[in-house]
Amino acid sequence: MILRRFKLVIPIGLALASSLVLLCVWSLDNSEKSYESIIERIASAPVAEVASHIESAQAYITFQSKGVSAKPGAESARPIADLYFQLGNALLSRSEDELLDMAHEYYTKSIELYPSLHMGWPYYQMGRIYERRGEDFFGKAVIHYAIVALYNSGDLWLKSEYRMALLNQRMNKPPIQSEHLYNYLRYSSLDVNGDAAQFSENSLDDKDESLYVCACIALATGDLGRSGDLFARFLKKNPADYSAQYYLDKWVKHSLKPLYPVSGDLLSSCFAPKAFRNGELLLVHNNLIRADLFVPQLDGEGLNLSVEMDNPFQKRVQVFASLNRQTQNFIFEKDSIIKFDAWFSAPQPRNLVELHIIFEDGESVSAGPLWVRVRKLHAELSSPERQAERKL
């Protein structure tokens, strides 16, 4: 009888033990939503509680890392690298400088796993860490901002150039490179006056762009007369720069046009790194175009962007068209010519336009660099009614 009881006890004990294990596993919330909640707590909780939340985040990352290839750059490593990146961002968003070393550690891990993660953002964030550490680390910050150029030739690179200019100014390394400041103020800055005013005491190089930058600085410091004069001088050398024409018309009290550029042609004066212009724009594949657009007289109309470009690879293409962070996504399957219209509501007096063209799936694309002919990037004001008529 004892043996029989013993034989019965063992299966029951195993069942109880298994149930407890399952209960423990079930209680561990390893969902993406759970990690987002942990990251939010790291960013906002009292500093005394941060360590325990970091432990939770590390446990989640360990759980997600099981079976993931440790080879740098492996596609399977990208999600884990992103988890470390998010953890670094949460720590960097806090004001306590004692957390900077830990943020740096997690950005380093994300880079080790996937160097090109988010097109250079981990390097940019590490640059911000070195800035916060003080003047002795400004040189390292500049190095990390410069690395961004290896992975990003768009908005983040423009921001990096601006941060480098600021730090070089503080390290007394004149003259400031006006081309970098021009590109940032024109195609990225959300506060032209505030960003330009940072350089009111600095000398610039003698390139044409210095006239534009100095005009923006004069505008920011309230010297409208000098600003108008500098914009006029710049326009004589660069008549295609409609942003300078807009500022000049606005501050010299000329009559303002409904749209700058008046022709609506954004290809004639846009930021497209490594691109050539000869009537049409030749753009490196998987690259982007940025443009500025001014709408002085807001009357409720929307803005229509018309795009036409070649698909030389006969491969699947994704195009992201953005206006002031509003984004529309277009997908084309092996079309030889890509044409589309993107309509946006509520344009601002000054608008930032971005077109990101991504060619997918194909050895010829990854072998690059290869060139894409962009035939048209045109903007015009358009009411919802007119836009509806277009689609008929």
C-alpha cells in the first residue's frame, strides 16, 4: 500500500511542480507593451527607483536575446540592438548626469550588435552624452557627430553638422563652416532665429553661404536693414534660392507671392546629398531629398506634391513623402516609371518637405551606389475639392 501511494504521489508532485513553473512563466509579461511600460518608468520614475526598472529591462532583453546571432550586423540582432537603444534613450532623457555612463553603455551595446541601427542615431545620442559631460569631452562629441555621416545623409546629418559647429565655436576653432550652417538653417531647423542667434559673435568663412547665414543672424538679432542687404547680395550670386527671396520680400515689405518657389519646382534648389543636377536630379538609391517651401498667405488650401522618377532596377520601391512630419507611404511593384501625388492639409508659413526613396529586394541595389533619375518634384496649393477632382 505504501508503494502504491508513493507511485501516486510522484505524478501528482510533478503535476504541481509543472503548474508552478507555468504559473511563473505566465506571470512574466515579456510582451512589447510591457517593455514600453518599463522604458516609460525609467524615463519618469524617481531616481531611487530607476535601478530596479533597469533590472526589469535587462531581464526582458535577456529573454528576447535567446537564440539571437551575436554576429555584428546580423539582421536577427537588429531588434535586440533597438531594445538597448531605447534603454539608452530613456536614461539620456533624464536630467541626472550620474546616469550618463549607463546610457553610454547601452548605446555602445546597440552599436556592437547593429552598427547601422536607425541610420546613425546611436552615434548622435552618444555625441549628446559627451556634450553634457562638459568642455573636456567636446572633442569626442564632435567625433561621434561626424560618424553620423557614414550612415545618414539626411536630417540627422544636418543636425549633426549644426552640433559640430556649435562645439567648434565653444572650442574656439574659427572660422565656422558656413555651408554646414546654411544647410541646417535652410533644410532642418525648426527655429531659424534661435539657432542662428547662437553664432552672433562668430566669424564665418568667406563662402557664398556665409552671406545667407549672416543674414539669418542679423534677422535673429533684430537688424532687419542689414539682414535685407545681405539677403539681396546673396540672391545676386544665388538667384535660384527662393528662401532668401522669401525672407527679403517679407522684411523689405515687397508684395509676397502665394508660394515660394513661385514655380513650385523643388528640384531646382533642394538638399539631396551626393546628387547631380542637370535639368533632372540624379539621386543615389535609398537616399532622400529635403526641400523647404514657403506659403505666406494661408487660406485653408492644402499642398499637393507631384513626384515622377525612374525605377531603373525594376524592383519593388517604397517612397515616403513627408510634410512637416506628416507622412504618406507609396509602394510600387516593378513599375519602370514611378508617378504619384501626395496631398497634405494645413501647410505652415514655412514647410519642410522630405522624400525618402527605398529600393528593396535585389542584388543590384545592394551592390550600389546606383543612380536614380528624379524627373519631377513639384508643389502647388490645392483645395480638397480640386484634389478630389484630380482623382476622378
